[in-house]
Amino acid sequence: MASIGEFDPLNSSVPATKIEITVSCRNLLDVDTFSRSAPVVVLYVQGIGTKEWRESFLGQTFCTLGEIIGSSGSRLERVLSGIPGKKCGSIIFTAEELSNCRDIATMQLCANKLDKKDFFGKSDPFLVFYRSNEDGTFTICHKTEVIKNTLNPVWQPFTIPVRALCNGDYDRTVKVDVYDWDRDGSHDFIGEFTTSYRELSRGQSQFNVYEVLNPKKKGRKKKYVNSGTVTLLSFKVESEYTFVDFIRGGTQLNFTVAIDFTASNGNPSQPTSLHYMNPYQLNAYAMALKAVGEIVQDYDSDKLFPAYGFGAKLPPDGKISHAFPLNSDCENANCVGIEGVLEAYYDCLRKVQLYGPTNFAPVINQVAQCASEVTDGSQYFVLLIITDGVISDMVQTREAVVTAASLPMSVIIVGVGPAEFDAMEELDGDEVRVSSRGRAAERDIVQFVPFRDYIDRSGNQVLSMARLAKDVLAEIPDQLLSFMKSRGIEPRPALSPSPTPQINVHL
């Protein structure tokens, strides 16, 4: 499923809506030897920059969103091609306008006396939920986990957007299939039943005990009753708040900058330095700061940004510091706007001596201290660290990140230069959550991007910086929401008459 467009139809000056695209395939090639193919559909959108995908190729087609929406019933079927001499099957696109329903349903189900399907055991049952479409077809919207070797499974509670379940139409049919899992992918059909959001919302009751029926068995056996029953154990609905809801309600983003002044960056007076002060072009540090800061500052009402440096010897006594204010004011590190930060950065380059080591923990802890004083949802802190090299205090940095993860705070790391950034990838806990002393981070709060991936070969800095800003800030909304949800904080009523800040990133 793909959501097209991140516009607010009620407030955007651009005519827009959100469309959900559903993809299904028929008669695909079977390229596996001992099991069926496990196909993956990759939808490519023409734009700036691409990322490589390495999958088994089964075929391809090309179309536009307009062709899908303009087809009869917004359903477009195309023949797949791309393998000479082979019939690759077909692909079907279905589009539907998304409703504005933002509720999330959490439910738990169990089953009783399901049919035995396995020769040497019982069954390994799982459920597949389907939303009915406007043309009478069905689209998978959720699969439960598999419960091994039982005819009386109890599945874990799961959460699903009501929009995905029924697109806001409470009486729309929801179909549920019950399967017995098989390792080779040829899962055995046990039976099915239908319900609706309105029925499910009644919660645990006699209305939500469903007979699992297998039409083929029912047609063959006169005494067939059912293939078991499925019971709804619990059902709860909550409102899903968005990043914009909190911003409208007055939540402020507090943006702090930390810049690496270690000697590995090179002498700022030399063109080879990452800190080189070229009178005609921004260096990598300045470009990263400007690209990210100009977007974030729209969400900061006072436009005052604390800005720090680390890893330098400071005048007059040459003392090494890992959290010194760029404006040299130890009482107030705030700079006015991103231009003020840039001005302080350039001024600082003329005064300090680049040194080392590369310590992150002091500045992370400094921002964490500020965040710990405002945990009511009115403020959220974003620390941007721009650095060129390997972290020297990794143990202390992991500890600082784990502590900060329980606070209203995110850390963005932009790596500049040619160095290897393995430690940064470790901190970016997308795969494995950061931990310290046996304690895992409560949330994933670190986003790392290597600056070199955003250098446009054509020399178009505007496009490069737009891509950088988009990826750097991609996780901030979800990280803010994860903190608010974990603390049970709801957005305040929208402030008036202040308009919602606009983010303009051209792709």
C-alpha cells in the first residue's frame, strides 16, 4: 500500500488528496526449486536520486497514478514483461481515496476446535484479515502470527488503523481467512468468516463468536457444521494523533547544533579542509547546517538556537572543550536564526585550534539536561551533530543515548568527509536498539546520514540539500509521536490564529 502525497487537504493551498494503491499479481513465474516464489513488488517513482534493490526479477510494467485512477473502477491490470520468451503473468493496481478517519483499533482473538490439517501434528493456524474494496474485491490488511501445533490458538493482540480495516466505513465487510501454516508457503485453507468494524466494536460478546466455514467441505459433507470457531477476546479504539496535531497544539521544536572542531577535519585555511572557508561556496558543515536548520526553524517560534562546538582548544589558555558555545557566551549559547549560527560558526573557526578527541557524550548530555526539565509535551528537543570521524567516547555516548531516549529528544548525526561511519550506524538503532550496561534504549532516537550520499554529481546544490533535509528529518515526526504516546500525552487544542508551518521539499 502506498500513500501518495503528504498534503493536508483541508489547509493546503495545493489541491490534493491521499490515494492508497493496492497491488496484486496473477500467474507469476515460479523461480524457487523446493517451494513457491516469494514475490516482492517494488514501486519506483521518478525523482531525485535512487536506491538500488536486489530481488529476484519476475517482470516489470510502467504506469502513472493517473492511469490507475482513470481506469474503470480505479482498477488497472497490466501484463508483466521483461524476461524474453517468458509469460510473466499480470499485475493489478487498485486505487481508493483515503478517508480522514485516524482511529486505531487494538484487538485480540482466539480460536476453538479448528480443523486438523497436519499429518504428524495438529495445525499451525494464523488469521488473514481482508478489507473489502468498492468493486467487491478484497485486499489483505493484516496477518496474525502463526501459533504452532494447536487447534485452540490464542493470538497476540494487534493494532491496525481503522482506515486500513474499513477506510472509515464502519459497515464495510471485513473478511477473515483461517490458514494452517506450511513451511513451503502452500498454506492450507481451514475456513473463513465475515464481520465488520461495527460488529467488532461491540467487543467480547455473543455477537463476536464466529463460525469458521470451509465452502468446499460444506458442499461435500451433509453433516458438516463448521471448521471451528473464532472468538473476539477484546477490542479497543484510540485516536491516532499526528506530528502536525502536536505542532498545531503549540509543541515547540528546540533545535540545538553541535559542530565537530577536531583536527581530523584539516586546517580551515586549506582547500582540502572540511572546514575550508571558501568565499564562493559553502563547505560541507555549512551546507548541512543550512539545509536542515532552515526547515526546523519554521517550527521554533523564537528562532533562537543554542550552538556548540566540540573537540577544540579554546583561547586564551588552550583548554580542550567538548561543549563550548560558538558565540563565546557561556551564559547564553543562543544564536538568532540559522544565519546567526553560521555567523558564529565562521567566527569560531578563526579563534579556536582544531584538536580532539571526538567526544559526543558531553553535548548529548547537555541537551538531555534541558529536555529533562520539560517533559509535559510542550517542547521537543532536536540535537544536530555534524562530524567528520570516528567517535572516541563510544561507551559514554551509548549511555547518553539510552538516557536521552526516555526524554523528549532526538539526535541527528550528519557525517561529512570520506571516513567510515560504522559507529554512527550502530547508534542509528533502526536494526538493533542501542543499549548500555544491559539497558536498551526506550526509543530509537538517533538518525544518521552520510553527507557524501547527497552530493549531486551535476553540481545542483539545491537538489542535494533538499534530499539531505528530507532524509535527515524523516524520523523526527515518528520519534516525537513515540515519546508522546509512551507518556500518554495528547496534543492541546490547535492554537489560533497562527497558521500551520509549511514544509516545502521538492522531489
